[in-house]
Amino acid sequence: MMNNSVTEVSTPFNKNSLDLDVAKETERIVEVLRQSVHQTLRRQGAVLGISGGIDSSVVLALCAKAFGAERVVALLLPEGESSPDSASLAQLVADHYGVQTITEDISGALEGFGCYQRRNEAIARLFPDFGEGWSAKIALPGSLLEKETLNIFSLTVTNPAGEEFTKRLPPREYYQIVAASNFKQRSRMAMLYYHAELRNYAVIGTPNKNEHLLGFFVKHGDGGIDVSPIGHLFKTQVYQLARYLDVPAEIQKRTPTSDTYPGGSSQEEFFFRLPFDILDTIWFGYDRNVPNDEIAQALDLSVEQVERVVSDIVRKQRTTAYLRMPAIGIVDN
């Protein structure tokens, strides 16, 4: 279990309050990885999925330091709608750290589950012309810094001519699209555990604090892991480790994306609703009981904007709490 006491640089609250002592934090994570995998879990190495994103790249680098590249297996888990950039950047970072890769295309599994058919059935109820050559994505309203809006999803489709159409997502269609799309993360989890059990290795997770505590993950999907080495770190802190660990520049510059929907969407557009440097600093201040006016002054924002972001953080933590709950059992009398 990762100790959540992050090694941060001690300064009065300001926009740099999230700065880490990256060398100490890296060594701390590496040591916990070794203890967790070798001593607690009694496993001999690490398996993780890599997507060419910043989080999985940092975790790959940490695992290579903890176990040696020869005891790390990195899986590329594409499917029919994955961005080609994901595979090329994932291979780039694996080669950079000398880690073996295995590619497992999960498209067949998803077809078997009816992932695409079930999702498209829901989309077609809103856009009857939706079909081959079209793309789709779901997103929340615009930036929280601009105005107060509820977290109500909309669906945007693009036809083969490049024309976009958007409608608000009713609950029935939203639930079906999400439930069907979640087959992707759950199929990947199953494949990760196949390769981990094949080698007596542990599955290492890649979600960060933003994703875990705000609910931007799939239960028993990318949340189905043995060890969570960066789940205590804000996204901006993951970038700090990336620089220290020499993650390739192409990956550090890449816009974070979920790579789940064929229409493509950034993580900010799909879920978080504002840049990570602002979100993380407000959240950090809120966690440490820094007054909202002090947070606002440090970031050159209004108090109203800070209050809006804090309310969104609290709301997302509350509504996604069930994702982080262990299974509920019956206690013996």
C-alpha cells in the first residue's frame, strides 16, 4: 500500500506549492514497489499496460528502476478504434527504457461482448443516420472557470463529410454508451492478469490521484490492479516525475486523452473541465484548508471561480465513491 505522504517542497501556498523533491519521491515509490511486489505479494516482476500517455510512461520508468527492465512486461492493448499514436508512442517509451512489449489486440473480445454494437445502438437512438464512417464522443460542458454548469454529458457525432451534430445525452443512452465502452478497460484488465499470472508477476496500475479520487476510471477495469504507484500524485506531479525520469519529449507534450471514443476527446474536455495546473493547485489548497481567497490570489482567479472548482471536486468525489468501495460482505453474528 502506497504511503500517501508525498515528498513535497515546503513553501507558503502559491502556484508552485505542488512542487516535489522528485529524486526523493522517485526513490520512495521505487522502494514501495519492490516491497509490495516481492515481499507482500510474493511476485517476481511487473506487468502493466502502456498507451503512450504520461501516466503509463512514468509508471513504466518507475518499474524499470524498481525491478530492472528484464522483469517488466509492457502490454500494448489496441482495439479497432485506438489512435495509431498510442501504439507508436507506447513502443517509443518501452524502447527508451529497454522494456519488452507484447501487443494484444482486444478487438475480437470487444466484438464478442457486443461492445461496439451495444454502444452504437444507443447512439443511433439519438442520431438515426449514425453508421459506418461516423465518429462519436461524449463530453461535459466547457471550462468551470467560465460559468457554473452541472456535469451533464452531451454526445457529439461527426459524419463522413466532417459535419458535427451535438445533443444532450439522456440517462438511458448515457448509461448504455458508458456500460458498453467500459468493456474496453475490463478486457484490458483481463489480458493484463493473464500475462501477470503466466509469469507470477504483479499488475501495476497507472491511474493518478485525479483519476482515482474523482472517479475517472473503470471499476474492475483500469482500477483492477495489484499496486498503485502514482495514485497519490496529482497529474501535474506526474509530469514533474516524467521530466526527472527522462520520459521522451513527444509523450510529455502529448495532450492527455482517454482514447476510448472514436471521435477522440481530451481528458479535460471529457471529464476534468479545466487545465490540470489550475485544478491541482486549487485541490491541493482545499485539502490543506487554505482559504479560498488565498487560493484565488495565488492563481489570479476570482473567489467565485475557486468555489466553483472546489464544489465540482467535492461533487465528483461524492458521486463516484462507490467506485472506490471494496466489496460489501456480511459480518458473522
